[in-house]
Amino acid sequence: MGSGAAERIVRGFRSLTGSDGSEFALWGSSSFLAIPVFFDNVFYLMAPLARSMRARVGKNYALYLVVVGAGAATTHVFVPRRRGHWR
């Protein structure tokens, strides 16, 4: 959070979706961020960004949290991770 990388990713997705597609920007960025880290890390990272998006855009904060959770959960379920191997 301190580096601002997640916020830059959200801004990049928001530039693709426009100001009306802020929930899609949060969904895409949480899906993208869930590739290298687990669901709970993405959720705790994106919750403050969803709060600031709500302050900027003015839509429902619960919608943004559900979208962040859906993006992280979808990636967590469908992207395989290497868990280590037996020797």
C-alpha cells in the first residue's frame, strides 16, 4: 500500500473503463492483483481503495467491496498456483 502500485493499477483499469465503469475497474484490478497474492491480501489491500473510489465517484461502497471480493475470489479459484512439490 505504501508504494502506491495498487492505486496505479486501479487508475489504469479506470482509464480503460471510464468514470462510469468504476466497479469494473475495481473488479479487473482485484483480479489482476490476486494472481501473485492470496485472496485475503488482495481484499485488505483493495478495501481502502474501494473507499476512496466511493468518495470520488459516489456509488455504493458495499457494491465496491463485493466487486473486489468477486474479482479476488474468481482469480483465486481459476488461476492455478504452484504449491511446492514432493521430492
